[in-house]
Amino acid sequence: MKQPPAPQRPDDTATPDEVSKVHRPEEAGAVAVPEPVGHVAGPTLDDVRADDAVRLWIRQANQVTGAIGYTEHGERHASTCAEGAHFILRALGHDARRCEIAAVAGYLHDIGNGISRDRHGQTGALLAKDILRDLRFTPEEVVLIMAAIASHEEDEGGLPISAVSAAVIIADKSDVHRSRVRNSKSTAFDIHDRVNYAATKAEIKVGRREKLITLELSVDTEVAPIMEYFEIFLTRMISCRRSAEFLHCAFALVINGTRLL
Ligand SMILES: [Fe+2]
Ligand SMILES: [Fe+2]
């Protein structure tokens, strides 16, 4: 008697062990990431991005941070963090809705700067509440996003408190790039300008099987020595490591091809 064919198992041989994303929205990920499982059903990042109040707060956050001498905190940073947070959870196999919620939290995480830099995580969370309710996010999603926004800033006592929050923290802290510098005169650069200007590429890599999240930076050491990077970014890297641990991963920092953490 002819045997029935063996049940087909999904072919995962095409799924790469490690995926990476150049940490800027206009540059696509270097390796295709598998689509997340489940459905995105419900409001999306596109709905948030199109909202008039959100546009206003993102513009205002960029304007306020510019007025007090900070690097770019507008649409570019918001989108970079949204895409980074979505990428990290997607690469780790989280479901589609959670990836979308992480993208929304990443997009909105800095809107509190529109009121004041001081405690902007907490003010941003409160600002997001009405916006998200109006867009019909569920109460559970509103709470999750608010908590992630409120917990993103290490200087304000922020710690990873959910997978969404951990992904937002890593995406935010790893957004160091030349394009964030607003000061047009290099002679007037402060250390933050120098370090950001020196970073010509920031790439997040996620090794799902290895359970390793890596931030790879290309730094022009003629502009800023690596020591200056550590001077201002060490606490951010500690936040990244804690957040990676929350996602059951280790964290590595690679600068110019050398692993430093
Ligand atoms: Fe922030
Ligand atoms: Fe930020």
C-alpha cells in the first residue's frame, strides 16, 4: 500500500540567523527580515503619522530641542526610532501587532520635548494618551505605549518595563548620526555635536539564534576620538544592555570593526 506523503514542515532554511538594519529610515535594511506572524488589526503607525496633533508635537519637539542646543529630535529621529523598534521585535519573532505598537511608541517617544526637555518622557506619555485614544487604540495598547514613552530616558530613571519599551530604548539610544547635528559651524561643535557628526553609519543587528543585539557604528576618529563617544554614551549603552537583557539577548557594541562591549 502506498504511504501518504510525510507532512510538510515549514522550510525555515531561508531564514537568516542574523538580520540587520541600517539605522536610518531612508536606507533599507541590509538583510530581509521575515514578516511578523499575526495581524496588525487596529490603528497603525501610518494613522499616527498622519494625525495633525502628532505632526504639531513632533515639529514642536524639534523646535524646542533646537532652541536649547540639542541635536535633531524631529520627524527623522521619530521615524528612525519607530523603524528600529519595529525591526528589533520583528527580528526576534514577536507578533505583528506588538511590532506595530513598538513602532508607534518609538515614533512618539520624544513628543514631550515639545513642552520641555525636563521630564519629557513623562509629559510625552501624558500627551500621547488623548492622541492614542482618539485614534482608537485599545486601552491596553494606550497603557503599553504610554509606559514605554515614560520609561525611555535613562537620565529620568527610565528602565525597560516591557518588550515594547526595551525595543524603543535600544532604537533611541543607538540613533547617533551625522545628520542629527544642526550646528553649521564645526568650530562651534560641542561634544554631542562632535560625536554625532563623527558617526557616519549606525546599524542594528539582531542574531535571533545567537540571542545577540549588536550596534555597529562607523566613527570618523578624525572628528571625535572613541573616548568622547564613551564619555557621553556609556550610560546609553548600559540602557541598551539592560534592554537587550529584557529581550533575553546580550548586547554588543562594535565601533569601526572592533567589539568594545
Ligand atoms: Fe528622549
Ligand atoms: Fe529620542
